[in-house]
Amino acid sequence: MRAIPLLSGFGAAVRERRLARALTQAQVAEAAGIAVETVSRIEGGRLASLSLVLASRVAMTVGSTLQALLAGVPAPEPARSLRVEERRIVGLLHSVDEAQLGRVRRGLQSLLAVQDSRRPPVRARRKR
């Protein structure tokens, strides 16, 4: 999983605030109604995504707000968060007008749908 700077920064801020209040991960987990492993993954920036509701609950549990915990986290630069091929595609789209952009999107969706239909079906594993 590729690290997401926003989630890593938020997790570090949560950990810092939790330690400042002398709370354990278990105490935060219980108060927020989540698993200890989830708190660990939040603090380590190892979640693929984090809902605003959950992030807000965790922030409140450590005696802070979502806004305060995110205040020191730098916003990612959009171009840097994209992979190389994604940046190339975006670069090609800069010269495309609105009408063409819709056609490009629909064409891409069709292309991806055709690719998915050519994949062999996933077979169920036999129990032994």
C-alpha cells in the first residue's frame, strides 16, 4: 500500500496528542468505539482511507478537533500524488476542451470495461 501523506500526518498528530494526554491506544480505541488495531493503523498512517466521522471521533477522544490535528499537515501537491503514467495522461488532457473531455472519459470507461470482460472468471476453490 502506498503511503498517503495526509493520513500519515493525521496519524502522527493523533499519536502525539494521545501521548501528551497519557492515553493508551486501548483507551482511545474503547472511547472511540473502534479496535486497538485500528488506532495503531491510524497512528502509523497504514489505513487505505479514513472517514471524516471516524477521524473526528478519534480527534475528540484525544481531546482535540479534526481541524487542529490537520492544521500542521501539509496538503499534498496533486501532481506529486499521481503516478508517472497518471501524470502523462493528465498532461494530455490539458489541451482537451469540455466536450472532448466527456468523450475521452466515456471512451476510457468503455476501454476499461472491455479489459475487465476479457479476464477469466475467478473460480471457486475446492475444499479438500
